[in-house]
Amino acid sequence: MSALLRDHGLLEPSQVEWLWFVYGGIGIGIGIGIGIGIGIGIGIETTLPLMGTFDPVDLTQRIERSQPSGHPDA
């Protein structure tokens, strides 16, 4: 089954999502996508779209650039 999905490009991620956390901080962030994710954090969710294949180094840089400016310790 996975080979069939891979052959049709259906196993490639279309986006990445995460919540920003600050050690010792409190708050609840809720993200709604395919399901619902709940985590303890500062309540800021970041979603980055991905187009086709992606470079892990570039993705890491995009994630670092999306850090909330009001929470430098996130």
C-alpha cells in the first residue's frame, strides 16, 4: 500500500506544523488541521507549506526564521 501511495506522491508532506514552547511558561496552544493537537506552550502555532521535495537544511532555516519575535526563548 505504501508503495502505491509513494508512486502517486501521496506520502510527501504538504506542510509542517508545530507549537512554540518556553521552558517554565504556561499556556495552551490548540492547532486544528487533520486532527486536533493540544500542547502546553505559548499558544503560537506555526504552519509552513512545503512544495514537492524539500531540503532539510532549508526547512531548518525557515523554522528558525519563523520564531515568534515576542518570545525569543521559544
